[in-house]
Amino acid sequence: MMSSTNSNIALWATFTAISFAVGYRLGLSNASSTKNSSATILNSKKTEGRKLENDTDEEESESEDESDEDEDIESTSLNDIPGEVRMALVIRQDLAMTKGKIAAQCCHAALSCFRHIATNPARASYNPIMTQRWLNAGQAKITLKCPDKFTMDELYAKAISLGVNAAVIHDAGRTQIAAGSATVLGLGPAPKAVLDQITGDLKLY
């Protein structure tokens, strides 16, 4: 009887030890699997983040090569015209640019117009009075739609005839559109009453 009891105890102890060992091994395996899975997910997110960052950097670096080749337009004759002073950014629609591309091109146009009118006293386009009126009133800007380059050229010619500061931005052509494409026409800062003579028929972007 005693021998049978000792045998049962020994058997139970052996079974318990085996169960413990198997459970321990399974626990280590699951922990390793979970750790590897988490690392894979984390690495995937990092890779995706780097890809998005690189895509953004590509667009930004490409935009650095944009240029404008416009003549200086003397706008001091407009200084006595009262009312709101604003800048207009006219965007070509036939190029099918993405929103990010359009935003970058509009920034180039706004900066180009500002450089023409506000930064260099030696330029014929320099007009600190108009610049100050625009700055003091909150640097108002409006974005408008333009169907094609022909229309954009007409708008530019009209701006010159009215003495409105203007700049056409040409794309570097590294990603979405052909090199040299005119993308955005920047107008002003100029009195709204004069800008309306140029862009009054255009729709808001």
C-alpha cells in the first residue's frame, strides 16, 4: 500500500515538472513572438513615416528650383487709389497639379511678388508705400482659377498695362509637370479696385 502511494506521488511530481517545463517554454516562445511582432509593426511604421517624409522633402526640394522671369513693373501710379490692398494668386487648372504642388507654387508667387515690390530700392518695381498699405491691412491674398496659359498670358499683359506688380512662376519639371510650365500668376500687392479689372471674371479657387 505504501509502495503504491509513493509511486503515485513520484508520478504526480514527474507530471508536474514536465507541465511546468512545457508551460515555461511556451511562455518564452509567445513572449518572443509578441516582441518580434511588435518590432515588425514599429519598423513598418518608421519606414512608412520615412517614406512620407521623403515624399515631402522631394516636393520641397523640387520647389526650390522654381523661377520667375518677369520684368519690373512700376506701380507707384496706383498709390493714390484708395481702398483695400491685396495680392491675387491665379492658378492654372489645365495642369492638374496636386493640392500640395499648388500650395508650393502659390508660396513662390507670393514671395516673388513681395521681392519685386518690397526688397530692392534699385528695382523699378520697388514701391514701399503700397507694400506698407498691404502689410498694415493684414497681407490679404486671394486664390483664383485660370483655365490655361493663354488666359494667364492675357492677365499678365493686362496687369502690365495697369501698372500692377506681377510675377509668373515656372516649374522646374522634376515630378508632376513639364519643365518651364507656367503654374501660378502672382498679382500685387495692388488696390482691389484695380485687381478686379484684371481678375474680376475669374472664379475663386
